[in-house]
Amino acid sequence: MAVSYPFQLLAAWFAFAVCLRRATITPTQTKFNWAMVSAGIFLWATGISFAAWEDLSQHLPGTTAYLSDFLYLLYGVPILLTISSPTGSEKNAAFLSLDAVQAILTVCLIHVSLFSSFPFLNQEQHPIPAALVLKTYNAQNLILACGATLRLIAQRRQGEVRHFYQILTAFLWSYAICAAVYNYRVISDLATQGQPGLYDLLVVAPFLLLAACALLPPVQFHASLDAAGESSLTLFIDNACPIFYTLALLALGLFVIRPHLYLGTFSIAIAFVVYGLRSTLLQTRYVRSQEALREARDRLEEISLTDGLTRVANRRRFDQVLEIECDRASRLKHPLSLLLIDVDYFKHLNDQYGHRRGDQCLVEIAGALRDALVRSNDLLARYGGEEFAAILADANYEGAYIVAKRMQASVRELKIRNETTLGEFATISIGIATLNDSHESVGPTALIEAADRALYLAKQRGRNRVEYLSMQALSMRIQSQT
């Protein structure tokens, strides 16, 4: 033991130093994982240090629990938190704290179950079979190795996280196997009053393997592979692990409640409190995520219905609103007016001042037209190119004409230079079509066609004009053409 302990100490502390270094240089996505592994190796290295002091200096009997035994059990807590933490770079501090409380309390209950005493308290302990303690360590190692393997299987996509779990799985399985062989040899030697001898060095190999893997440079993976969606198994593990924590704590609390009434009752209460807090936090996060999703959906819908240049409604939004308003006007027998607006000689403006200036002029004109609409239920949309459209619900021809003249005045006030036969500044032509309350049901297509013909008349008669075409006149023109 005097020969083997230095090797075990050097291997454990060397592995801790290498893992801690890897935690500082690794990408953000696995920084937490390596930090937790470093913490676990630190606890194990501290435990082996105390064990060396207990065995070589104090010659303490093996039937009593000491600090080293508790540290060996506690070593699995950070590793377990690593395995059970959700996949991804962002870790929720509240959930990790709750899981850590459950894990540490579980270790304390295991310690009490084995040694009939609480850690760090000078309580009378009952001699226990060494085989029971070693089997407990083997069970802990096997659980950790199986958990890491399950996490590795769930993490199917190549990336930093999968590479980490490959290293962790290799270490935990090698440690579980070597420790199991060593523990079996210890039980055999204790039965024959012998000494383990060089079998102690079996424990060195897993830590050297971990250190060697951690010294390798981080493997470079394409970022899109890490950012890709998680598998169903990964999501199931992320959400199921906390339940296993609670179930283990409840089972251990029930197990120790007879010999340790207050401790068992306290553990069961803590299990329920932690589970309730976690459920509340999850529900709160779910509600917030739903609200954020609704807000994002509303923003996306608003963007999809808004013209990117002028920031007024686009053609898609115009078609939706016009269909709704036509149906409403026909059903309620209310008037409905549609204005089609065209910027006069806009091609000349583009050719003379450039397309960038032309786009800026469209933005200014859209703002002026929007300001001319005084009612909140009126809609201005970019109909296409330099054309705009305005839907005026519950507006007859007289009201629509007033709005059209106000629009022309607003555009003139902008004084956008465009030297044409009409003058020095840009002007607009407007065609009006109105669905009267006494008219029969008319669809959006007919209303658009009437407004378009009215706009054509305005441009044909010299531009910078407002023209109106009634639905009856449109019907008569269509009939005469047919």
C-alpha cells in the first residue's frame, strides 16, 4: 500500500489538473461538463488522499466509516449532474441547484444506510461487512457508466457534446471494470487475511486514460451539426432524470425512516418540495415560452404582411382585408370604397435621379398617404411598384373623394422634385370605386377592376386627377364589350 498509494495519488491529481485545464479551454458547449468532471475527480483524489492518510498514518480499522468513504460516494454527484443535465450550452442554475441538493442528500442517505451514521458526525457506528461497502461502490460505478452510455447513444449527432460523452463513457466503464476487479480481490484477500498488493494499481489506469483523452486537442466539428435538433431519446433523458432523483430520494427516505425517523421524514419532505419547485419552474418556463412563441409568431406574421420598403401593408395583406371587407359590406349592406393610387411619371423620376432616390420617394409618399387616413380601420397597402391602394370601410363616394383629395394635397406638400409636364413636383392619380349599400353582392375582383378602370381614366385624362367609376357603370361597360 505504501508503494501503490503514491501512484494512485499522482494519477488522480494529474487527471484532475488535465480536466480542469480542458474545462478552461474547451468551447462553451461542453465547458460545464468538463467542470463537473473536474469536480468529481477532485473529490475522488481528495478521498484517496484521506484514505492514504487513514491507512498509512492512522492505521484505522476498515469496519468504520471515515471521510474518505463519504468522498468516494460524493465523487459521483458531479458526474451524475453531468450525465443528467440537459444537452446544450445553456444550463439553468435553478434546476442544477435542485438536482445537486437531491443528489447530495441521496449520497448522505446511502452513507447512513451503510454505516448507520451521518457524515462528519462522531456517532457510534456498527461494524459492517466490507463486501457490502464494495458492492455499493461497484453499483455506483455501474450506474454512472450505464448513464453515460445511454447519454452517448442518445447523442447521435457528431459534435462537441458527443465527443465529450465518448471520453466520459470510456473512463467510467474502465473505472467500473478495474474497480470491480480490485474490489473483488480486496474481498478475497480480506477473507484469507491477505493484502491486495499490486492490484491497487488497477485503479491508476482509468485516470491515466481520462488524462490522455483530455490532453487531446478538441475535435473540430461543423457548427450546424451541433446546432441540429435533438433526438427524442435525448429529450426524454433530459426530462426523466430529475424524476429518478426524486424516486431515489423517496426510496432511501423510506428505507431509513425506521432507524432514523427524523432524517427519513426530512428526506421525504425534501423530495416532495424539490419536485414541486421543479414542476412550478417548468410550468413557469412553459408559460413564458408560449408567450414568447406567440409574440414571435405575431411579429413574423406582421413582417409577412408588411411591405419591406415602405413599411405599409403589402399585397397579401391587402387581398386578405379586401375580401373580409367585401363580405362584411355585402352582408351588412354597408358602403365600401377602394382607392387605387399611382405616382405620376415615376419612371421619369427613377431615370433622372436613380433608383435609390426613387425608393426613398416611395417611402415618403407612403408616409404621406398613410397620414391622410384619419380612421384606424382604414388600410393603406402597396399594390405593386409605384402603385398604392387604400381600403375605406363604411365610406361612400363622397367620403372617399375627400380622402383622395387629402392624399393629393399631402403628396404635394412633400415637394418631391420630378420635372414633368405636370409641374416641378411629384403628383399622384387616384381611381375610386365604391360598393354602395343598395348594391348587390360584389366580390373583390370586381371592385378592384372598377378602381383600376377609374385610375386608367385619371391617367388618360391628364394625370394628377381623381376619377370615379360606379359599379353600375362597370357592369354596363362589361356588357357592352361582350
